[in-house]
Amino acid sequence: MTRRHTPEETKQAMHLIVGEMYDRIVKGEPPTMTLPVRTKNNIGFDKKLGVYKYGKKQSIRDATSLGSAKQLLRALHVVEFIEEMLVAGKSSTLREMYYISEAWGLGKFGSQNESNNLAEDLEIVTKCLREDFKLRPEEDGARMIGNLTLRERNRRGEWMRINARDDVGDSGYGVPYNVEAEKIELLEHDIDFIMAIETGGMFDRLIENGFDEEYRCGLLHLKGQPARSTRRIMKRMSEEWDLPVVVFLDGDPWSFRIFASIAYGAIKTAHISEYLATPSATYLGITADDIVAYDLPNDDLSKKDIEALNAELTDPRFADGWWQEQINMMLELGKKAEQQSLAKYGLDFVTETYLPEKLAELGLA
Amino acid sequence: MTGIAQKLASNQKQVAISEFFEKNKHFLGFDSLARSLITAVKEAVDNALDACEEARILPTIRVVIEKIDVKKDIIKLIVEDNGPGIPQKSIEKVFGQLLFGSRFHAIRQSRGQQGIGITGVVMYCQLTTGRTTHVRSKISGEPTAAVVDIGLDTRKNKATKSNQGREIWYNEDGSAKEHGTEVTAQMKAKYQKGRQSVWQYLRMTSIVNPHAEITFTDPEGEVHHWPRVTERLPTKVEGIKPHPHGIELGQLQRMASESTDSRLTVFLRMNFSGVSARASKELCVAAEIDEKTKPKSMNADQIRALLEAFQGERHVKGKPVKLLNPPTNCLSPIEEMLIKKGLSKTIDSRFISTLTRAPAVTQGNPYQVEVGLIFGGNMAADKPVEVLRFANRVPLMYQQGGCLLTKAIESVDWRQYGLDQPGAKGVPKGPAAILVHLASTNVQFTSEAKEALADNGEVIEEARKAMLEMGRGLRKHLEKKKKMAKTKEKFELINDILPAIAEKSAHILGRPVPDLAGSITKIMSAVISETSTTWNKETKQTDVMITLFNYTSRVRAYTILATWPEKAGAEMINNETGGRKEATGVWAWKLPSLEPGERTVITYSLSGLERGDWTETDVFFRGSQDVIGASKMDEKFLEEIRRQERALSDPGDADSTPEEPAEPMGEPTVAPPTGQTTLFGGDV
């Protein structure tokens, strides 16, 4: 189980990686770094945690090719950099680390993607969180609106009480990148469920139509593939307040993936799925059925869409009957539809007809 | 030349020059306004190059083209050379007379086989602009230059001269001109750019004449300069007598009628190449003519019979008369190294391979094929490669598709050598240029236009073989490049990255920096060779260093082979590792066993080369384990070199000599005698 580590524990965990490299050299072997295979072929359902986690497949990154050797050297630089931050009590964004690596000579990163991936690698191998490493993303979290109240520690270190309906403007409450207990405390709420929404347009439509008040829910704008903090706060609200989470997305293969990362855990972050995923989340729509049932304006599936759907058919997270049916149906239809295609029937159709009908199926309306 | 000359001679009496010109302009090279200009430049530049070659002067040629009247397409052309100059009384002959001299009996490789000559240009100018051509020429030792305007009297079909005089010729820098000739002509013509242009003609000329310095000022005033890259003039070619296999009836008739020999055998021996004393007698027997017959007195039937004996249609003792091949010293190939220089000064590239095949004989005519391939650099990767065709150092610019040289290129499956060639058909695509040069005493063209070489199976095969070998060179280069990149990575890994990993991990853990030797062996797990070929400014030699590292955990043993430009006259010196010559241009060293972690170094220098002549040494190995940075010795490659060696030493017998199996690390081959011997053991 992933948990927070003290600076000393973090340092020890990182030294294990460094020790693996060092010991191999001493033995006259190429240095290595062992880490789980990070593909869909190596994720499995953890019954105890109720989410998908990396399996037992290991890959060994060894210094027999230039690329891998450079990765190892970079990892060492990152470890050293983190240790320095732990000592100095500082933190840095992943992007800052990428720029700092400019000074690492041979160990410098080629792209920011590389540095992000390496930070994840280190999390996986050490079982620490990037928060333990004092690394933070610059990705911005979600927006929230609804009658829920929380406490956030501001820059001056003072706790601020915020109600996400009364104390915010139209853009809602902005979820910070750190939503852990030291930063955010969930206080109270007067809602029945949380609805996560893919697009900003739909989020704003529901607010304008007063959907959150009428249906007593908290609205959360995901901004596409949700950031770690967005998934984390959803999980916390779901667990700490015992609230159902429904997810309202476009009806295409990419939305299916967004849902999987919310409910089951993302492949890239399967090492901390139990920390980020909300297993009780429900996919509300747009489903492949909806495209037919509501006769929604649609687009043809692109070649990439079809590839993605076919990949999902063999993804263990979509192995259950309902998903297989949905994916196959979408492939058969050869169509996809956006959330906002519901506007075909008028601006109020989504709040007056579609969502009430869908929520009724779940017993939430 | 003879064909046109005869035609002109017979036509001249009946028709006006203008009419003749109009009728034959397509094969005279004046069929379009753009081509007329190229032809004019070509005639003038060919003359300049030939004159300089004859006088053993390194040519410096200046070409200027100006637009005089854009609307009427009137262009002024100036071509100036530093040749020996023309004596005043001969100027008229050179520029105004179509039948000046005959190359009839002297068969040799010359540029002048092609085209009508400079007189055609004078005619064309006269006919299109009514203007005369201004000639200025100075010979060494005379204080002044001769000047004269040459024209043609179209009514009398005769050269005219006017404004004859003498003047002091100053160079642009004010100094007095030593010797040379300058032609200034005005004609109706069009200046074009691109693949068929004066620029391209001069560029190509410069490639195959690396000893020439050419400057071209185009109508926009832009100056193009192709510098001289060698001080070596082309070999002076000897004229040879015709070979019986290459002669036609008319020619034989003429030779017989002009002969003053008293006996047929003497006539045969003295006037033909490849005819020994014994062969001359056998030819008489085969033709059923008394060997004492006076050649002049032979009748038509006898001449025909003799020709049949020449061609092997009449036998002696059931066999055709065996004739020797003609000597091949009448050819002047450009030679590999100079083609390389010519190409590299003109085209920017990463890789150049050139090849001169041994001379061969087809239908009694000696010929020699040379090829060059230039790859990489700024050339377009998605377009067909540039084809550069030459016959006797003269660029061929038209009718590419119908030319034997193009067909030879198309006959190769270039895909296996790293070039794109959809369906293995046509000219390959890729960032490359392919040069093909045919040197011959008798270049056969498809038509009088003399822009495409006629099909000839033997020549095609010879050109094809050359290209296959060159293609192998390209493939090897590309493979080597890949391997070198891989090796470079490995070295970066063990020299830079691994020590950094060791240091950093030791630092983080607060432990001592570990020894890397074991890890390095495991990571490399290979034998690696590194080769450097560098020009040594002080010694004026090319220094070569081949280093072999054994990064495996076992003892390894190899024979290392390296190429060096022996044919270009390079000599291997300071080679302390010893070894021995394996074939022409291939040296071999049998190395003592190499312990794990050990290295061995071979060093030597090459003398007799200039800077830039030799920049890349090919390294091969014999041994069971792969060597990164060297190629496994292809024994077929050695065989081909040996076959060429034999061909060079005895061209007549190249194909009939049984292939001897390559002997690895054999004793150095003894140079075969260079003199010509007959198949029957006698002298030529």
C-alpha cells in the first residue's frame, strides 16, 4: 500500500536503487535498474484494493546500450537532486527539474516527457510518492462547483474555509495540485452525488441551468484526462463523504480510457492506483447505446479511434461484459458522439431529459 | 567526324551551305536555340582542351555569355584559352575550312570524334546574324597576337577573312598574354538554365577534366568557377592502326588503293594492329589470295574475301585466323583518383567511390569504362539520381534514356546497395550522382546527333560490372556508417556514461568509486576496431592507424586487411607490423592473439599522394568472431581484384584464364611481365 514517507525513509528507498547500480559494477557487471513493465500487459486487478495494479513482470534497464545507460545516470542525478531538496526543505516542479537538468551534462534530459517518466519510475521502484520527492506537477487541477465545504491551507499557512457554491465565482473552486491532508481538509457537504464532466462547455451548461442545485450534486470539470490531484480529490470525497461518483464524458474510445483511469487506475500510474482510483465510480454517458437511443449527431470513427477501441477490447480493465458490449457496439456503429451533441434537442435537453433519465437508471434521480 | 566531313564534302558542291546547314542542323547540334548555344560552347571548349592537351599545357578556360538583344535572341559568346595559340596563317584553316585534316588512318581516343567542329559555329553565326566571328590568337615567342574576322561567303561556299591585323594582347590584370586563343561570336541562341545548359555542360566538362580551370560568366553576370584540382595532364595517347575486326569494306578498299606496299602480307602487318607475321600469312590463305599480291592491285572480290577472313568467316584448317587484340595504350582514362577529385570539387557529398576498369576490346576497338558514384550531402533524396554520361571526356547531355550508359545503370538492382529503385527498374532514386565514362578509339553513337551511345552487349556488361562493384562499395559505406555510429555510442557509454554512473552512485552512497574493467568487458562484449586516416602536413604523407580492442573475455586472433590506393601510385611506408600484400591495393597483417582487455595497433603511412586523395581506409578481417568497425573479408571481392590484375597484365586473355581460388595470406604475387606477348609465344 502506498503511503507517505518521511524524508529519511525516502532517502533510504532511493539509496536502494543507487545500491543496485553500485553493487553490479563492483561485481563486474553492467549496472541495472529493475522496474515493473508499464504496459497494459502487466496490470492486474487487485481484489483487496479494488483497483488495477502492476503485475509481477519486471523489466531490467541495464547499461549495455547508450540510451539505457543515460537513463541510469539521469536517475542518479534526480536522486541527488531530490536529496538536496529534502535537506534544504525546498520543492520544485517537474518542469523546473527538467531545466535544472541542463546542468547535468551527460545526464541531462532530452525532453520533459523523459523527466516526467523518470519521476514516475522512481515512484514505482521506491514506492514513494512524488510529493515525498518534493516534486510537483504544473498541470492544473479541476474546477468544482456545488454545496460542499472544505478547508485549504493558503500560501501564508493559514486555513481558509471555502464553500464551493457560495464562496466561488462562475469558474468554481480550483483544485490545487496537492490535495493531501496537510493542504486540504474536507469539512461538510449537502449533496447526494458527485458528477465528473469531461468538457468545459458541458460543465458551464449544467451550472447555467442550475443543475447542481436542482439535483443536489457537486460538479467537477475533468479537463480531459484528469490530473492526479483531480483523481485524488474525487477519491477522497467519494471515500470520506461516502458519496457516489458518476462520470459524464463524450462517447468515444478516449472517454472510455478517461473513465478507466478514474475508476480502475491508469496504466501509467498503476503503482498508486489505490491512492488515485475511485472504484465505485459509474460511467453515465455518452454510451454507445445513447448514440442510437437519442439519435445523436455523430462522427465516423477514425482509424485511430478503431485502433484504440480494439486495444481496449484486450485491456483487462474493460474485461467485464458491459464494457465489451459497449466497445463492440461502438465498433459496429462506426460512430462516436460528443456530450454537446445533446444540444440537438435544445439547451435544456441535457438537464431536463437526458441526465434525469440516466440518473434514474442509477437511482440517483 | 569522317561521316559528316564526307557528307559535307559531297554536298558542298551541289547545295549552298545555308541549305545544307538547314537540312542537317539536327545532327550538327543546332536544332534549337538553346542547344545551338551549348554546341557552340562545346566546340570551342573541346578545341581549347584538345589544343592544351596536345601542347601539354594545363588549360585555363574562360567562357562569357552576354545577351545582346533579348527580343531577337542574339547572344554573344566569348571563349578564351591559354593554349599554344594558332599561327596567323592557320587561323583561317581552323575556323573556316570544314575539311581540315583527316583522322582517317590515325585511330585514337579524341574529343574531336564528336561534332562538326568550330567551323560549324562560324557558319551558324554567319547564317543567323550575318556577322563574322572574331578570332584573336597568340603564340609564344611572338610579341603580338594575330586578329582576324572569319566569315563564310555563302554564295561561294568559302571562308572569308577581314580586318586582319596584329595587336598586343593584354590580360584583364594588364599583363601581356603569353599564348592562347580567344573566339568572340554572335549568334541567334537562347541561354537556359538546368540540366541541359551551358552551365551543366561546363560543370560536367570540369568533372572529367580535373586538370582544367574553367570560369564561366553567365548572362546575369554571375561568375561560376571550377578550379583545377590536379596538375596532371591526361596521358598522351598514341594513335593505333585499325584492327581487322573493326574495319568496314569501304575503308579496306581505300586503304588498299592508297597502299604502296609490294606484298599483301607486308600491307597487313604494317597497316593493321593485332596482325602478327604468322597471322598475315594465314589471312592470305584464308582469303585465298597469293601473299605476294600487290594490295593496290586487288580486285573487289579479293578485298571482300580478305574482309571475310578478317571477320573469321573464312577459315584456315577449319579455324578462323587468330588475331591479337589491339594495344590498349591508345586510351586515356581519367583514372579513379582524378574522377574522385573532379566529382568532389563539383558536388558536395559524404561518400565517393570511383572505378576504372581494365581496358577491353570490342569489335577490334579498345575501350575502357570508368564509373563514379557520389552519395549524400545536399543532393535531393527523393529524386532520380543525377546521371553524368561521358564519351571520351565529352559530356553527353541529351537522349539520356536511349543511351547504353543509362541502360547499364538501369540494369543494376540498386536496392541492394542502399538506393531507392521502385521495382528494380529505371534510374535509381536517392541523394546520389552516377558518372559513367566510356573511353574508346571508336565510340558508336545511336545517331549522328552523337548524344547517346549505341547498344553493345560487351560494353554494357563491362559498365554493369563496374557499377556492381561500386554499389558494393556504397553498401559497405552505409553499413560501416551504421556500425561506426554504434561503436561511437558504445565508446561514449564506457568512456563517459559508465564512469559517471560509478562516480555518482559512489558519491550518493558515500562509498569508494568501483573499478570498471569488468563492467566494460560485459557491456562491450566485442572486438572493436577503430581506424583513422589523416593527412600529415609535415611529412606530406597520409598516416593510417588501425587499433583493435579486445573487449571480450576470451583470447581472439585475427588477420586484418586494409585497402590503400596502390593503383594511384601510393606507396606504403613505415609499416612496422609487416604483413604482406594480398592483392592490388589490399594489405594483410596476421596479428598475434589478443588477450581480453588488450589492444593492438597497426600504423603505416602512404606516400605519393596529395592531400584529400585518400581519406577513408576500408578495414576487413578474417576470423570467426565479428569485429565492430571492420567488415568480414569478402573473398569474392579479392577474386575480382585479382581478375582485374590479370586483365591489366594481359587484356586479351582476361576471360579465358581459369579463376584461381583466393589464397588467404598467400605470398605476395609476383608482378607479371608487362610486355605484350602473342598467343603463340612470339612478340607483337
